[in-house]
Amino acid sequence: MPRRTALISALLLAVPFTPVAPVQALSGDIVISQVYGGGGNAGAPYTHDFVELFNRGATSVSLSGMSVQYASATGTGNFGTNPVTILAGNLAPGQYYLVQLAGGFSGVALPIPDATGTANMSATAGKAALVNSTAGLPCNGGSTPCSPEQLALIRDLVGYGSANFYEGSAAAPTLSNDTAALRLNGGCTETDNNNSDFSAGAPTPRNTASPLSPCSAPDAAPSVTSTVPANAATDFPTTANLLVTFSEPVDVGPSWFTLDCSTTGSVAATVTGGPTTFTLDPARTLAMGESCTLTVLASQVTDQDGDDPPDTMATDHVVGFSPLDMCMADTTAIPVIQGSGPTAAVTGMVVTKGVVVGDFEGSAGLGGFYLQDPAGDGDPATSDGIFVYTGNSDVADVGEQIVVKGYARERYGQTSINGWADDSAEVAASDVWVCGTDVSVTPEDVSLPFASADAPERYEGMSVRFPQELVISEFFNYDRYGEMVLALPLPGETRPFTGTQIEDPGPAATARTLANTLRRITLDDGTNAANPTSLRHPSGTPFSLTDRFRGGDTVTDVLGVLGYDFGLYRVQPTGPAAYAAVNPRPAPTVGGSLRVAAVNASNYFLTDGDLNVCGPSKDMACRGWDEPGELTRQRDKLLAALAALDADVIGLTEIENTPGVEPLADLVAGLPGYAYIDTGLIGSDAIRSGLVYRNADVTPVGGFQTLDASDDARFLDTLNRPSLAQTFQVIATGERMTVVVNHFKSKGSACSGDPDVGDGQGDCNITRTDAAKALVDWVATDPTGSGDPDFLVMGDLNAYTMEDPIDAVKAGPDDTPGTADDYTDLLSGPSYSCLFDGQFGSLDHVLASPGLLKQVVDAATWHINADEPDVLDYETNFKPPEQQALYSPDAYRFGDHDPLLVGLTLATVVEPPPVEPPPVEPPQVLPKQAQTAPKPPKRIKKRGITVLTPKNARTNAGQSIATKVTGKGKGKAFKVIRGKKGKVSVRTFGKKGWRLVLTRTAAGAGTYEPFKQKVVYVNGKRR
């Protein structure tokens, strides 16, 4: 005979402060057997309060999902206001369960508790409840009555002392510091009357280890524990079904009830359900305001158990009520509930009405529908819509005019109506009334940009239309959750760009980023499902390889309901948008006779990404593929891209750097006509850079070289990956150039002493900038010994175009922009190779040295990754078979960085005719003190004055520097100057056409570093 204690309290709704009437029904299992609130007080025998539970039934009962809750005797605090103690385990027949609560210092410790909480009980008077939920009840039975649904959750209730909420005619006795309320007969007595079931006595706490004390209680007569409507209800809908719940399973006779109303008369009803709860569906609609009486006849109801007697109800059960037409009921308008603030202005139980403008019910949707007041309140600061949570039910259709009763509140940041004050509490179908159909609501036009980040709140829950042409600018969550970001680009632009891609770091870049955030909206798919089997195209059709989209494509007239979830305002679509494909896929044409590409290989590993055996020390996490079949899928896509680039030299980043593993050998095995530079391991990271080349067109000249911290302390190779340089010669012409592949520290993780300073450049900007400066200084030394001034610096520099590291490379080795040694970024301005957080920009770069720039025909980014949704990539993680089937072994979405391509036509190197060198001047010993630079010779115009400071150009005491000048240039003049601390600089004057070579004697007694071999000046510029 399962207990339904809470249902006895229906009268409490009509008369809030009236004690609960006694009910003739025994609990079949778990009851509160002891309550003690004096723990730790003066004279207390125990240090802690406790509530003891007892299984008075005949079978074991799981306590999972139950809790013990406490409320003060007559205060306004609810059960849920105090800490809730969650229970666990199973309770055998006759077994006790000890719940320890708050305590003090007096007394001895309780036996080992089975559950521990912190609720602070009163020693004299209070209310303890055993609840079939782990959520705190938002009622107290006194100042805040409990609804029928909340009462239904209360499994047992003990009010003691002056408590205003209890079972039966009176509360259990008043207690003290040394007395507890003990259920009679060891916990077996149960008459649903706290006053007669409990007595005051010395506390005797028992736990699950205590001896069992099973009960052998006599059978009790069946009874009605609750009805819907409750007795004296005046808000029962005229079209609703009635519910009758008994204390135990029963059999009913053919005429077990009567329903008589003052206007409608005697009403028949169809009966369903049982054997405990029965539903009565009246054959006629009841009249609003009439008086009705439901009578359950005792003689027609018998219990199903074998414990005899009694078998039948003791007395008839009579319920009086008055029906209400909910479509005529007084309601609270949706704009009033919403208010003008970020959260609901009205919370608690409400009745409201509106038109369904978006139906997303069921587990496959959002679990509810959007309801909008079609007239609104005319206030532009308040929303006219609201979300109604119905869980897995399907109770509404678009266009229906509906009245709904429920609990208004914020649910995950969205103003909603729940069944009661819990995110998972569904509005029951019986609390939704359809009052009309085919009612239309004109969508509200919404234009970007928003005035502020919270401006969309004004449209929350409403039918909206975005009439502007918007750009698809983010789809990171498309495969997982079916959502994308739409943006309105800034004037004159085709898409939103990262702040530091266009603006200098600082206020200008920050302002651009802020502007972008106000010019975007998320387009969802109307479902909370993760990894959906079918993805919604913005046009409303299923996404496929023949019906796809790319970043930069446009949509117009986006139609839906504006909701809020997962921290974002988002449009839940109610119709298709006008889609236009404006961003085609073809590879760029760059011309020239030599093609060089920079490719981020997106962690191309041959070792399983689930393992931790990678890196030079074989103890680092592997990356890339981690599911069966993924390596083949990744390799096929990468090879397709490399082949389509048709480049003579390809610099790659993010390839595996593990002993005995050579990913480049694996790649060239699938690229006929290509070879690779065998560098072996480079650096200490799990990834490195590499080079492959078409060996019929170019050949390496000399060996490769790498830049790391041993070359320049500014280049932190524990954070940046070592740079890789290799000179190549065109076989047909003998022309040469040096390619330098780089991969600088990322922005995504912190560097010690180099944090994100908020200027838009992210973490580790100094680390990347120092690496860039070290890089151009190193390249200036011609590290491969090519003898050719043509250098192409490229790769993933992890810096956008206007950031400091790119400026440092462009400034060249003299660190001064606007001079002859500057590098040129071949892809700058509104270019992009990556997409992050809905903004595009170039983290990948190709920069040409001054001499090489004149030989560049064109450069381009092939947008085959940043613009492609990652549902097309090689990965299978999280993807259902339907998404995995969207894979194709082509170049598109092989990674997340776009490859860069440069076309060049290298000029033939013409060696100057030999020139008889002039006599070598004897070494000049410089004085230790600084000298003043000389004036130019009188016969030479002051022209092209340059002060040059060679790297590490310091001299030791007594050390001399030799100078040698060659060439036929006129007007050549220079002065070698030794300044403070032995620092050497050179001042040159005059015209072009001459060469100066500095050498130096062996180091003296000082500590300064020697020159690196020699420093050469040609035409007054260092080479």
C-alpha cells in the first residue's frame, strides 16, 4: 500500500493556515521515525540534530532520489530555503536510517550517520519532511502553501511543537534539548496523525547498523488521498479531466462515483487509469461558475490486498468545486512577466495567454514552445514573448491561441514558464488550454548592429525577421549543435575581421572587435540535440555535399523566434532564409615560373592521438587522429590539397616530431615527383616544421639550418618551434632563393611574464615579437651560406597582420620600418587564413626580402579550410554515421588554416666582373673612449648618412678592427666608431657602388662576444 502522504493536504490550498485533516491510510514503507533538534545545545545528550527514518514495510526500498528537508515551525522560510540532505542506498524492512544534521559542542557523538546534512533544526518546534525529490520544495505549508504537485512529493511529514503544517489533527509534542519525537511501536505506528503517532522521550538514534525491527501492522481501509480538483476549488477548468487517487490499489464498481452540477446536472464520465489513480473524462463541458459535487461511494471501492478486513472504504469521499472557463480567466500579460530588465519581472505561479509563434516541443526539439502576446504593450523596452517548457510532451501547434498556467521564472537565462520552480519541471498538458487556432503574428523586423549587448532582450521569445543581407561568419558548433553565426560586416567589408588584422593593437583594434560583437546573431536549428543526424542548411533544406555553404556566403530574411540559451541570443528558425553562395572554391592563380606554398598540416601524426608517446622524449601527448580510419581520411585530404597546390616548394608546420617517425616520408610517398628535406628531429616539441619539394624542378643547395635559442637567446625554442631554412636552386636556370619556415608560439596559453595585456594581441606577444626580431637578424647572416639575397619567410606566425611580430619581421634586421632592408607581407590588409570566434584574419604569412620582392608575381590564400564547416573534415569523433558520410577525400577542410601560395619568376644572378682590390689598410686600433663621428669630406655631398650597428659588434680592450673597401663607387666615406663599453658602429656617407668589409683581431682580455665572422656593407648597407 504505497504511501501518498502529500496528497492528503489538498485542503491546505484553500485554507493556507489550517492544519491537515487526518487521513485513514497507513504508509506501506518509509516513514520518519524520530526527530531531534536539540543537538549540541546546553544539556543535550548528543552533539547533533538528527532525523531518523524507518522502513515499516515488507520489502526493501531504494532511497535514491529522496531527501530530508526542514522548515521552521511558523516562519516564512520554505523547505528549500534550508540545506537539503540527499539520501542514498536501500532500506530493508525493519531497518533504520540515521540523517545527521547541524550540531554544537554539548553531548556525545551520534552513531555513524548514514547521511549528513547541515540543516539547523529547532529544539522545540519545526517541520521535517521526507521528500521524493532532491530539489528543495519552494513552500512551507504555512505562509507559502504547497501546491498539489508539491504535496505529491512529500512522502512523510512530521510537524512538532507549534508547527503550522503537520499530518492529522495536531502536531507532535513540543520538544526540548533532551527530548525527541519518537514514533510509537519502534516506528511501526502510522495513522497519519502526528499528535497520536509520536510521543516525546529521550533521543535514541539508530542507523542502518542497528538491529532490524520489522513491523506486522494490521491492514487499513482504502481511502481517497487526493483529488483534482481539490475540495472547494474555484479554478478547475471547465474542460479538464478529474483525478481520484486512492491510498492503495483498489477495484471499483460500475457506479463508484457520481458527478452532479447545479447547471449541467448529472454528468457521466469515461474512466481510465487505476488501480491507484483514476482519470474521469466528463461527457459534457461543465458550466463556468456552477457548483459541482464529486462523490466517491465507499461501498463501490475495495482494496486489492489479501489482508482482511477491512476491504472497503470506511465512508464516502465528497469533493465540492466550481468550474472555470480558462479562456475567460484573468491572466498576467506576457510583457508584464518579462518586464524591461534582463530577468523576469514577475516570478511565481501565473496564468498567461498568447499565440504560439514557435513550436519546438519534445525531446528532439527544445522541450517547449514560444508564446507571444499578439497585441503587446507598445513598450519597446519589454518583450511580448515567453518560452513554455513542456518537456517531452507535445501540447501546442503554431498559430494556436493558448492559455497556460505555470511558474514564471528565468530558466537558463531565458524568461520561461515551468511547472514549478525547477528547470526540469514541465508544464502539464492539463495546464494548457487551446482557445483558438490559425492566429497569425507578424514578425518583428530586427536590424543589426544591436545598440548594446543586452539589446536583443527586448525581442526575447518573439517572432522576428532579420531582413538584412548577413554573412555566414562562424560554424564551429555546426556539426555538434547545428548552429552558425550570421554577421553584418562593417561598411566596405565582406566579412568580420579580427581587430588586429585591420587595426593597430590597442583601442582601435578593441573597438573593431566590440563593433563586431554587436553585428552578429546565432542561427540555431530548433533543437537541443547534440551531433544531429541531419544538419539544417540556412535555406531550411538538409545539408549535403551538393547542398552546402561556405563562410562568406550570405543569407537574407532570416525568420524565427529570438531565444536565449547557452549564454547567447539565438534565432530558432521557423522558416527558410534566402541563401546565396557568393564564395566559390577554385584554387587561386598566382603565375610565375616557381610556386612556393606554406601549409599548416593540422597536426599530421602517424602515431595514434590517444597515446602519450610522442615528441623527442616520447612522453608527450600525440595529436591529430585518434579513431580507427581517421589517419587515412586525414592523409587523403592533405595529399589532395598538396597536389592541387602544384607548388615546387612546400613548407609545412604541425607535423609529428617523434624519433623513428617521419611524416614527410609518408606524404611524399603519396606525392609522385616530390622529395623531402630530411631534418630528423627539430626542437623539443611534439610538432615541428618541414619542407618538401618537386625534385625535377628544384634542388636543395647545401644543408638546412635551424634557428633556436642557441643562436639567439631571444628565440625561446621552448615556446616557439625552431625555424627551418633551406636554400633551393631552380634546376633550369640556376636561380636561387632561401625558404624559411616558421611556427611561433600560439595565443591560446600563457607565457610567464608575457600575459595578455588586453590590446588584442593575446598571450605571449613579447615572446613572438622577440622571436621575429631574432629571425630577421639570423636570416641576415645568410645561415645556409647561399650567397643570394632572396629570402621568403613564411609559416604560422600566430600573429595577425597588424600585430607586433609581423611589424618586427617587416622592419628587417635594422628594426627600422621604411628602410631598404624591410620585408614585405605579401598577404596583408583584409586577408585571412583562419577563423576564430566569428572573425577572420591571417595568422599565416609569407614575407619577402627586399631583393626577392621584385621577383614576386603574385600571392594568394586558397580558402579551403577557414571557410569550410568542419563537418567535412576527416574526424569521426562525435559524428553519427550520417555526418561521417559527408566526408570526401578532397582538399576541402583538411585542417583549420588555409594554405598560402606565392608565384615567382627569379632573376638570373649576374656576377660582377672581378675588380682589383685596393691595398689593405693596416688595422686601426680604436681608443677606448667614444669618438665623435666625422663630418663628410668637403668634396662629397652629404647623402645617405647611415649609422650601422653590427650584431654583437663590441670590441675588447686592445682589440683592433680592420677595414677593407672595394668597388668603383665614388664618394665613399665611412668612419668606424668605438663607443661606450666597446660598442662598434659604422657611419657611412656617399653614393652607391662600394663595399666595406669589417674584420677583427682575436678577442682581447674583455668579456664581450666576438663578431660573427665578418660584417659586410654594400652600398652603405649591411648584407
